[in-house]
Amino acid sequence: MAPLLAGLLTGLSLIVAIGAQNAFVLRQGLTRHHVGVVVAICALSDALLIVVGVSGVGILVQEHPVVLTVARWAGAAYLAAYGLRSLWSARRAQVLDPLEGRGRGRGRVVTTTLALTFLNPHVYLDTVLMLGSIANQYADGRWWFATGAVVGSVAWFSALGLGARAAAPLLGRPGTWRVLDVVIGVVMLLLAVRLVLG
């Protein structure tokens, strides 16, 4: 039971932070646009990366740092573009419209979710390297640790995406989305700069 709880708490401590992926999940939850798909992709991607890390693949990534370098630059470019788009969106006040974006294809949402997940080198550092390293310290209990981390990930993304609906009435006023877009845009640009410098 100790490895399971340790995995849950460690996984949550790494994932519960303002970042590109979380900001996107929150936005999709607020607009009610393909929320289930976004939550499922994020949770399954985390689970896959955690399993890869616990399986020992993190050592391989450590030995080939070019993989993280390519992901860092691609991720920075994507985050910068996404941030600029959010800031551009903030030029006009808007209100929360649950039907907004329903005409957009699921493919575009899936592509954005996958890009924000797999083009972020911090995802690999957190899930593959860090969680993998910590899990392997538990020897026979490492898969219980991994299970706890996966449960934490599923719970977090579900709460963020599906729980965002509760905040929908607060976001029905013009200007609120402008603030949200500015915050998301600034966070994305800061993360892009951090990736380039880091």
C-alpha cells in the first residue's frame, strides 16, 4: 500500500501545475468541446509514459540527450505559437458559449492535445525519468507505485476537464475570457522561453 500511495502523491505533485497541457484541458472543459477525448488522451499518454519509465526506458533517454533537445525546440516553437494565438484572441471580449467550437473537427483537438503532450520535454523528464527512477527504488513494489501515479493522473485530468463546467457560470461575462486568454498566452510564452533557455 505504501508504494501505491507514494506513486499517487508523487504523480500528483508533478502534474498539478500550471502548464500548457493543463491550460488546454481547462479551456476545453470550459467550452465543453471534446472534453472526454482530451481527458482520455492526456490520461492515457501519462499512463503510457509512466509505464515506459518504470520499465527502464528512462535510462535509454538519458543516454541519448538529442531526443530531449529535439523535443525541447519543437515544444518551444509550438508553445510560442499557441501563446501568441491566445494573446491574439484576447483582443476581443467574448463570453462563454458552450456550443462554441462544436463545428471544429475532432482531429484538430486531438492533434493539439498530442502536440501539447508529446512536444513538451518536461513530460518526459517528469514521467519517464523522474517517476521511473523513483518507482524503481521500490523494487518489487514499483508497479504499485506506477499504478498510484496513473490513478493520480486520471483523477487530475478528469477533475480538471470535467470539473471546469462548474466554473462555466462565472465565465459568462464579457471580458473574463480576455483575462483567461491573456493568462494562458503569457504562461505558454513563458514556458516556451523556459524551454529555450533551459
